[in-house]
Amino acid sequence: MNQPPTRRRWAVVVIASAMLFAACSGDSSTSDAAPEAPASTPAETEVPAAADSASGGTLVLAVEQWPECINPVTSCANATWTIWSVLIHYLPRLMELDQTNTYVASSLLVEEPTVANGGLVTADDGTFTLTYRLNPEASWSDGTPITSTDVWFTWRAGLDTTGTLSTIGLDLITDVDHSDPHTAVLTFSEPYAPWPTLFSGLLPAHELGPDTDIADQWNDEITVSGGPWIQEEWNQEQHIMVPNRSYWDTERIPLVDRVVMVPREDTDSELLALQTGEAMAAFPQPFPGARERITGDLTYEVAEGTYMEGLWINQDAPDRRFDMTRNVRQAVAYALDRERVADIALGTIVADPPVLQCTGWNPGFGPWCQDDFARYTQDAAKVAELLEAEGWTRPDPDGLWVNAEGEELVLAWNTVAGNKRREDVQALVVEMTAALGIGWEIINYDPGELFQNRLPALNFGPVALYANSTNPDPSVANLYDIDGVPTEENERTGQNFTAYRSQQASDLAFAIDAEVDPAARLELVHELSQILADDVPWIPLYILPNMIIWDATAVSGPGAYVSSPYGGFFDMFDWTVHEE
Amino acid sequence: MARYVLGRLATTIPILLAISVAVFWGANRVSDPTASLTVNPRIAPEDLAAYREHLGLGEPLIGRYWQWLGNFVQGDLGTSLVQNGAEVWPIVRTAMANTLVLIAIAVIGSLALGIAIGTVSAVRRGSFVDNAATTVSFLGISIPVFWLGLMLQLFFGLYLANWLGVTPPLLPTAGLYSPGQQSFDLVDRLRHLALPVLALSLQLVAVYSRYMRSSLLDVMSLDHVRAARGRGLRERTVVVRHGVRNALIPVSTQAATDAGQLVGGLIVTEKVFQYPGMGRLFLDALFGGDYPVLLASVMITAAAVFVVNLAADVFYGVLDPRIRRDAR
């Protein structure tokens, strides 16, 4: 138990301060504040009920990766933290993800476009029309109404800005009719099912236009907001936000007076900032030992994140000693105890981490992920059956499988060197598959070498352990596009890094993108999912969790959007701080 | 002396060129500003290819180097690859200013303290004070900066603050100023500088005090000091006027060398304390593949090391006129 500050304690401070800087002793704010410092430890402080402290105060948040710039269209917007810490709080969306990660109409829309209400129309000529009806009460923070012209401008800025990055979907739009300010009618050249993912950050035409190339604008300042917050300051040291009191969505007008985000660019720094009271909440990458290290007044919430980690099997691996046939891939999957793997990887972060049972869809988003991979539990008999069917033998019952050419079943395996979680997984898998006759040759690389040089050139593996991001929308064409296998001919473009060449899977993946009817789309997704479970282009292991930590004595409210692609700070308009 | 300075300048240019080639090649080998885009499913391969073209990454390495060098010699440091075309010079200038403040306080403070401790140790050789200073110095030299930084953060930020019941702590564990601070506040800045300066200084004080002690002991045994004593001068005058002044020569050289090295060598301290200086800029640019920023920071750092070392040599000559004569 702490005691009230005594003279002896202050003597220590004075001496320590004097040793450092004579000037420090003149800090009236600290010396004045000291006698009034609470006599109890934070643990003894009663946490005020949210209703008792429903407004005011400054919320200080630690941010793990600080954006280099905040332009919403260029490469700045590729950084997840540009979205989580900046854009999501200022730019209005047409469709948005709710707490269950399902797309719903945002408050900017009068209603969600559906086939039934005429919002989604596929014409006989194959064109697709999408009609958004905008809320007439919606306006930017400077009072200018949000209109269909902003939808048009956002579309054009996405295509016309120098250095624009993601034109996916926008390039299928042939026209945006903005003659009616409250109705935007978008015409696509073909049906585009992931339409809810588009326009997740509307841009103000009156502020940024008329030039639709906005590369030189909003790189360090968002001058007008269409969200709950208004930017007061953004630089490399801090980001200050104040409430948008004229926000039309009155339920989301912030309760605190100010939010200050500060960079704390590694997990230890974030944790220290929370422990010392220099920050009130953080949304760090989950770290080993979290369950033991987050103690005292700090509390945390863990939920499924947006990255799926697994063993990606490169069928074109240049150094493979044998073909990675379907039987071999299935045998490897049956050789793994994936529950133990998930536990060794994430057990110190979350109790009983779930195993990922589908390839491409995150169970945290929508109904897309079924348990197609649940059949792959460790099964020595299955391993033997699959390998023997292709002529593999095991001359030494305790040794490795050997094929007809005399090659042992040893797989080169790459991951990021120094990543403890992944190296722990490697060690466990090596141990657990040895008894089943499968060996591994582990060659790990630094991230730059693996992701920049080897992955795009398919010069890895045949097995690599890494994480890939998932999208709430079940669009997986990039992963399984048969023409997306990086080759010399296509100049190494494409993201089908498993070199999985199934015409049926590829066609289904594109059909999923073109099916706008949700029920029919779900059927296609499940059909593809079963094919992928049979073919095992890669072996899913687990979803990396998201985690938010906060000081319960300082702030109430975090935890509702932990698994959201919008980040754990998305709903901070609902948070309150407990001020003394 | 002028010829000497010009000669040193002439030998530096090829060294800087060699450094730039090595850094340029190394940076392009280990990092790529578009790396994170490769596995982003929302970015089409053709968009990525266009973006790389936009950044000029499609050009051969040697062509890009020559272009960079041509611009650099004309004073154009170029634009950042990851900050959407932001000018490099303002980025480097801000980091440099922060680092210089940190170094200046650490080196000047450490020098003053180190000289004082070393002088007392030498004058009272074998006393308790000397033994204590020696022990603490060896401790200071042995402790790695990163470990010391973490310990200082825990002690001042956590344990002492909890003991005193002060939240947030008097000496902040990270950053340049307090969250929400929007105007310059000297006291706030000094509070944030305290721990990084302390982390840096402990080792410097230890080194300087050892140098000063041994240097002063050497000087005090020389003939001219004995002669001064023989002329009946007070011991204090002998020590200060004839001892300390001559003993300062190696210490000042060491301090100047340290200052130059510290410009680029603050990576650990700045990382631990999230201090936005040259060290952190270097790391961010290296891992982000932002080679214009990386090269600018390395070249400026290398030049700073050279200039400071040259200044040390010149200063050495001021303290010891025999060196000036040799240089001629």
C-alpha cells in the first residue's frame, strides 16, 4: 500500500532532479501538483461509473505505428494505422462494418442498397447499377452538405490521383450520376459483389476539388471532417482531435473533450506508457506473455484479428526435391496437430486459441468460413495412406518417407528470422512430424528478403509460414487466380503465391466477385471452400488476434471493436475518461 | 593549418562517396518502400507496378544512384519515398536539431562532470573519493546504454512515480513533449530530455573522468609542474593552471570524437526513449526502404563526424601550440 508523499520522498525527487537539470526543479506544474497527488495506488482508486463521468477530459492513446503521411488516396493510406488513427475518424463511409463485422448502411445513407429496393440492378447487357440514397442531414464539419458530388469526386480522385494505390472496383465504374445531390447512381461495367468495400472514406469535393488529383493535399492535415472528430493537430509527435459538435449522427458525438494520440512504436513502450499513466489505452500487436504481463489496473480484450497465418505451399518452388502433389499436401496437413500449434503460437496471449478451419475467409467476418478443414487432425494412418498411394515408402519405420526416386520427404521451410512465435511453431512442428516420417529443412530470412524478393519470385519453400490479411468481403480472387501465379511471362505480377492452378477454383473465385445476390454468393463461397479443403493449396493454422489494453482506472469504454478492421479506437466517441 | 584543413577535406570526399555507394546499395538490398503493398489484397498488381514506376523504382540501381548523387551535390536531397513526396531536407533538419540538443546537453554536462570528478580523483589519488569514483566509473562504462535506458524508464517512470503517487511521472519515459502540448515549453522539453540525457551521460561521465584522472596524473608528474611548485605557487594554482589545462587536451579530443559519433550513434537511446532524432530517422528510413531519407541522414551524419573531428584537431592545436607548428 502506498503512503502519502513524505518529505523524504520529495527530497529524493529534488536530489534526483537537481542531478539531472537544475531547471527541472522550477517546474511549477509538477511541484504544485505533487502535494495533491493521490495518496492511494491506482488499484485502490474507485473506478467511477461511466454515467458519472459521461463527458469531458482528455483521452491519451498510444499508437504503435505512426503514419508517415495521411493522404487518403496515395500510399499513405496503405498503412493500417493511417486508417485506424486518422482517416476512420474523419471520413464518412457509405457502407460500414458493425460490431459483428457485417456491412450495414452507415448513417450517411437513408437505406442500404438491395435488389429488393432497386438499389442493386444487373442489366441484361451485363452492366450493374448501384444507387445510394444519401441522408439529407449529413454535412461536413464546415456546414457544407455531403452530396452525390462527393461520391463522384471520391471515385475520380481514386483513379486520377498521382500515386493512387487501390483502384480495384473503382476501375469498373463507368459513370457516377450526381445530378441529384441526394442520390448517387453508379454504373459498373460488370456486376461487382464487393461493392460495400468501396467508398469507405468519402472525400469533400468542395474542399479538395476541382482538381481530382489530390496527391499534394491532405498529406499532414485533414481540413474538413465528415466524422465524429475534427483534427486539431497532426505531426510526427502527436495527433490531437476534438469533437465534431455538429456531427449529424448525434449518437456518435464524442463524450470526451479531446483525444491525443502519441507514438509508442513497440509493444514494450506501449505497455510502459500505460503502466506509468502516460497513456490510457493502446491497441498493440498481441505479444507473447500478454496474459502474465498485463496486470494491475490494466485490463485487456482479445478477439480475432484480420491476419490469417498458415503454411503456404509453393507448388513451383525451384528447390523442391519432388512435386508437391495434392497427396503430399494433404499428408502434411494430416501430420499436424494444429490445436497444439495454435496453442504454442498464441497460448500466452489468449486461452485456448481457436484453429482456423478455412482458407481465405476469416471466421470473424460474415458466414463465409465453414469448418471444411476440421477434418485435418493429426492422423498417422491417413499420412501413410496418402503417401503410399503415390509410391512413397518408409524403409525405416522410425525414419523418413522416401519416394521412388530415393528422395526423402524433407521440406524446405522459410519464415521470418527472429520472429519468436513462428520459430516456436517451427520447432514444435519439426518435433511433432518427425514421428510421422516428415522432415524439415528450416531456412529463415529477414522480412525484406522473404516478402520482397522470394515471395513475388516464388523462390521460397516449398513451405513458408506467414500471415496474410483478410477482408470482410469474401473476395479471394487474388489468392487463387490461375493467371495470378507470378511468372516470367506476367513479369511476376499476381499474388497467387502458392502457384495453385485449379481452373475450377479460379473460376469460382471470380464468380464470387460477380455474384451480387448474398445467398447465391454464400453458396459459391462454400463450394470453393470445399475445393480448397480437398486441394490444400495452403494449410490454415490460426487467426492472429487483435488486442486492446486500457487502464480501467482512467478510461471506460474500450473493447467493443477489437476485431474490427477499423481498429480498436474506432468507437472512442463512446469512451469516457475518469478525471480527478 | 589551412593546408592541413584543406588536406583533410580532400581525403573526406572519396570516403563520403564510398559511404553513399555502400548505403545506397545496402538500403536497396534489404528494404523496399513498396514491400507492404505486395501482399495487400486491395492493391492490384498493375496498380503496384504503376506505383513503383511513379517512385522511379523501375530504373536500374546505378541509374538511380547517379541521379541521386547529381541532385545531392547540387544541394537537392530529394523527396521521401514513403511520405508521399515530402521534401527530405525539412525531415532531416528537424531530426538533426533534436539530436544536436540531446548531444549538446549530454556532452557538455558529462564533460563538466567528468572533468570535475577526474580532477578530484587525481588530486586525491588513493582516497575514498578516488576509489569510489573509480568503482562508479567502471560501472558506468560497463552498463550497456539500452539496458540503462530501460532501467531508468522503469525506475523514474514506474517505481519512483508509484512510490510518490505521481501520475504521469515527473520525468516522462518517452517523447519530445507532453501529450497535448501545443506550444514550446522549456521546462516540459527539459523534463522529456532528462532520461535520455541521463542514459547517454552516465557512460560519458565515466569515460571522461577516467581520461581526466589519468591525464592529470601524467601531467602532474612533468617537470614544468614540479618547477611551478618549486616557484612556490599555491597547489590549487598549480593544478588548475598547469595541470588541468594540459590534461584537458586528450579529454577534449575524446569529447569531440564522441560528439561526432553520437550524431549517428544515438539509435539505441532514441529508440528506447522514442526521441525523434537522427538515430530514429535512420532506423525508420532503413526499414521503410526510404533511401533518399536514409542517404541524406547518413551523409549528413558522416559529414558531421568529419567536421567535429576536424574541429577537435583544430581545438587540439589551440590548446597545444606545438601541434599547430607541426601542422604547418
